[in-house]
Amino acid sequence: MDQLSDALHASLELVAERVGDPTALVYDRLFAEQPRMRDLFVGDHNGQARGHMLQMVLDTLTNMADGAAWPANMIRAERVNHDQIGVPFNVFATFFTVVHETFRDAAGDDWTTDMEDAWTGVLARAAAA
Ligand code: HEM
């Protein structure tokens, strides 16, 4: 664990304290920015796929921050899988930014510079994957 990793974990805890489960906030923001992506989730009546995907994305980013090697491979694989289900490469990457912005807004004044740096840092790693 280093500072980036600690600050990323702290940001997730802060968001949970502030808003509980952030899933609805994340997808509201995603669909506002990418309205065409809403159709892909029409079958997800109970929100299970949305929740699971968000959880996987957070696991991927926290493990990437912790220095694991698998997240880069996972992102590369999912980019191709998602292209096949109708998520273009350029739209795929926007999900990371949507999560970052949603969490920053949810945390409000409690969002620290370390947290912002941690998110910027880990998303740069994700973009390089
Ligand atoms: C705007 C961007 C994205 C859209 C619209 C999107 C859409 C979806 C949809 C519709 C599914 C459900 C597929 C199905 O089971 O039929 C899914 C699953 C999944 N997505 Fe995304 N995705 C996006 C970005 C990402 C990103 C950046 C990652 C990160 C690696 C990711 C990881 C996953 C994973 C791991 C699953 C499988 C979840 C499960 O098994 O339930 N997605 N995605």
C-alpha cells in the first residue's frame, strides 16, 4: 500500500459514508452523458448487472493502484468484449471518468487533494492499459 492506494481506498469509504450505494448515481450520470448506452441495460431490471459491473470496475482500479498486473489485461479484454456488445472503444473509457466525477461530487467538500491525485493517477494507468 502506498499513498495513492490509501487515498483511493479512503475515497471509496468516504463515498459509502456519504451516499451508501453509489450505483444509481453512477449510472444516472453515465446515461446523461451517453444516452445510447441505456438500451444495453434494458434487461437489467433489478440493477444486478449495473451493480456488479461497478463493483468489478472498483476492484480493477483498487488492484491497479495496489500494483497488481491483472487489471491492465482485464481492461484490454473487456474493451474488446464491450465493443462486441455495442460499447465503442471511446465510450468504454468514459465509464472510468463518470465514476471519478460521481464520487468527487458525492464526497463534496470532504474530497481531498490526495483523493483527487489518486483518482487522476489510477485513471492514467487505466488509460495506458
Ligand atoms: C460506458 C461504458 C460501459 C458500458 C455501457 C458497459 C456496459 C456493460 C453491460 C451492458 C454489461 C452487461 C453485459 C451482459 O451481461 O449482458 C457489462 C458488463 C461488464 N462490464 Fe461493462 N460497460 C462499460 C464500461 C466498462 C468498463 C470501463 C469496465 C472495466 C473493466 C467494464 C467491465 C465490465 C464487466 C467486468 C462486466 C461483467 C459483469 C458481470 O459479470 O455481471 N465495463 N458492461
